[in-house]
Amino acid sequence: MGRQIKGLLYYYWADQRHNLMIFWSILLSILVVSVFLSDLLLSEEVGSVYFGFPFATYFYAGIFGFLSVKEKILYSLKIGATRKNIFISLGIFFFLLSLTKAVFSSMVQQITIIYMEAVNHTTFNFLHFAALLEDTFINRIVLDTAIMFLLMTISLIIGLSFNRFGLLGAGSFIGVIAIVLLLGTAQGWLIDWIVDTLSGIDMTFFYQMIVVSAILYIGTFLFIRRITTVKLK
């Protein structure tokens, strides 16, 4: 069991490494160009350039969870892995990937901030949701890890739903959720709930989010234990 989990973790990392290298190469290139152009072309009186890692990393997390059904779970079944080991190893990989991306992006942001302060560069700024509380190195890591882990889990559930129930069944379920959200927005109770949540939010909320994500992920075993190697519809 332990060897198979280690093997699956190695496979998940090896399979994702190339995509991650491309992703970070593009993102870091955009960061370097943005810092350079903001220093070369802008002055404090004219305006500033804003850059935020979360906009890209969160999107990546959402897509990754959905694609993991076909690229990770189904392939792992085909090579003989047990469903239990797939479930355990993928959950570990989700969390470690979320944590690693959060640490790396926070480190790059911190290094860039130190550089800008050293050269008195004031026309480039970072955007991060941690600014709603206290934009520190650790807070960014906790917040990013919590959100990416949740997004991966939710998108995995959506992907498993499509695999289990097909396009019609999963699409109907998502449609019902969309209708509830639209009604909640129209009637105002959803907006009120969001405002109340944000007004009293602190870092404890994001630790709780990690726990909730873990609970949701545990629930995916109900899908994984029944999954077959049929293609996604």
C-alpha cells in the first residue's frame, strides 16, 4: 500500500512537472516584463501597474481538479492502482501542490517587494486577497493554500459527477446550483451572506476552509470507489 501511494505520488508529480514549468515560466516572464515596463514607462504621478499571482494560480487549481479525473484517476486505474490508494495519494497531492504553489508565489512576491524597496520602485504593486486582512508572507500562504485546495476539490467533484452521471446528469445538477445562486442574488440573501462573512473574516476562516475542503475531499471516495475506466462523456 505504502509503495503504491509513493509510486502514484511520483507519477502525479512527474506527469505535472512539465505543465508546472510552462505555467511558472509564463507567469514569471509576465512579472519581469511588468516590473521592467512599469519602471521604464511610468512615473508615480502617471499611474501604476498591478499584478496578482492568485488570478492565475486559482484558475490553474480549478482546471487541474477537473482534469485529474481523466489524467490521474482513470489512468491510475488502468495501470493497476487500487481505488483506495488513488484516493489517498490524490488527496495528498492536491494539498501538497496547493501548499507548494502558495509558498513559491509568496516567496517570489516577497523577493520582488524587497527589490522594489531597494531601488525605490513605486509604480508596480501586487494584488492579493490577503490585503483584506494583513498582507504578510504567512497569511498569503495560508490563504492561497486554502482557496486552491478548495477549488481543486470542488472541480474534482464536478469532474467525477460528469464521469458518474454523464453530461445530462451532472449538467442538471450544476444547473440547479446555478439557479439557486441566481435566486439568492436576485432576492439578496446571498449578497447579505457574503457581506456578513467578509465583514467578520479573519485567518481562522481560512484554516477552517482547509478542514472543510478535506471533508469534501473525503466525500469524493463515494465516487472514486465506483469509478470505472470508461471515457468521460
